[in-house]
Amino acid sequence: MSHRPSLKIGDYTVTAFSDGVFETSLDVTVGIDKTLTQRVTGKTLADPVYLSVNAFLVEGRGIRALIDAGSGETMGPALGKLPENLQSAGVGLDTITHILLTHIHPDHSNGLIDGAGNPWFRKAELVVQETEIKFWFDRDISQAAHARQRANMINAKKSLTPYVERTTRIHDGPFLPGIHAMMSPGHTPGHNTWTIEGGGESLIVWGDTIHMAFLQLIHPEAAFVFDTDPQMAVASRLSLLERVRADRTRIAGMHLDFPGFGFVTRSGERYCIETD
Ligand SMILES: [Zn+2]
């Protein structure tokens, strides 16, 4: 593999771990003409699109924090591989000190528990934006806007309940030394990015800012049926893309091709992600 699965940011080592691959299609795009998506990508609406599902382990300063928890056993056999991938790299699940969520969606939070409903991470503190947990976990299921949101709320209640005594609700700002939270809302109401800083370097783990790089870097206005507020998701995407491009901040994405690290560049109207 030509890409490094891990990099150093100050005292921290950040390592990408795969939960597997999510199969979807261009049919889930909204806010962009379907003919245009097909022309730009050379795919039909029926063609499968395979997206990496990544998580990132941040180690150093006595901390072993996992950013996102994968899908667990809820999304089929091509996913849910995070626990075994961590263990086979020698990372005992009981040694994880924190789970820092980017957001509460099946491929990021259902993997907090195993198929029997028991927590995979028995010692970890769960850390989540207040806005996010209020929307998915605190509200009554009858308040769901549609069937998929309802299913996600049911899964959120199952996955987060075993952690309820050790959950920390946060707002934007520093959380651990050199690690801070910043919302980038729209994909979900409290969709969050995690910035890791140290030694003059920084990395933004940007969650689901981009799902389909081959489409959304060229047409950032392409949103998804999974976006709670597609217009806000587009605005957040544009502002973050522009910011990390302008100051050349390294990024890591949950659905960028594994391992998901890169830099955003732009030529004309098109963004690019360069790996190194
Ligand atoms: Zn996702």
C-alpha cells in the first residue's frame, strides 16, 4: 500500500482502521440533477458504489481514543470489522479510553455494541455533541420525521444506552489536550469534526464531510438522502473544504478511500484530495 495507515501529530499517533466497505449507488444523491451525476462519474444509477468506512485511533499522552465505532452487526457482512481489525493490530478493546463520535449514524455508532447488545468498549468514555445526542437519543421515537430516521433513532437508543453512565456531552471547544471538537452540521444536526494538534501540525478528522469523493469534490452541492438537512450539509462542506484547502490542514475522512488521509487542493472549480 502506498498510503501510510498512520501518522504523527505532535505527541499523538493517528492510525486508520477499517470497518469494511459500504455498498450504495448514485441513486442516493439529492440536490443535483441525476443525469449530471451520471455524466460526471461515468456510472449509472444502478451501478454499485463502494465506500470505505474508516475509524481513527488517536494514541499518546496516556490516551487511546477511537474516533467513531463502525457499524457493528447491523449493516451486513462487508461491515462491522472494526473490533477484529483493532484486536489483530494488538489494540485490546478494553484499553480504549474514549470513543469520540463524529455523529450518530448506523455506520459510525451502531458498532458501539455487539450483536447481543453488549458494549464492545467496556472502559471507554463516550463523547458526543450535545446537539447530536439530543436529536437521535433523547427524543421520543414518535418524533422521527420518516421511517429511516425512526430506524436510526431506535439503533441509537440500543447502541448508546449501555454507555449512558459514561457519556460526556460536549459543545465546540477543547476536550482533551490538543484535541478539540467543532460542529459541521447538516449531514446530521450535530455532525462534528475532531481536530488533533501538536508540534506545529494539525489534522481534522472531518467525519462525513464527503461521502463520494469522485462526485462531491467536483460538485460539492451534491447532497444525500441520508443528510438530515441537505442544504446545511452543502454549506458546511463548502466552508470546510475551502478552509482546509486555504490553510493546508491535513484531513481524515470516514468515507474517503482507506486509510482516508489527505490534503484538499483545488484547480479551478474542482477540489481534489491529494494523498502523500
Ligand atoms: Zn457515514
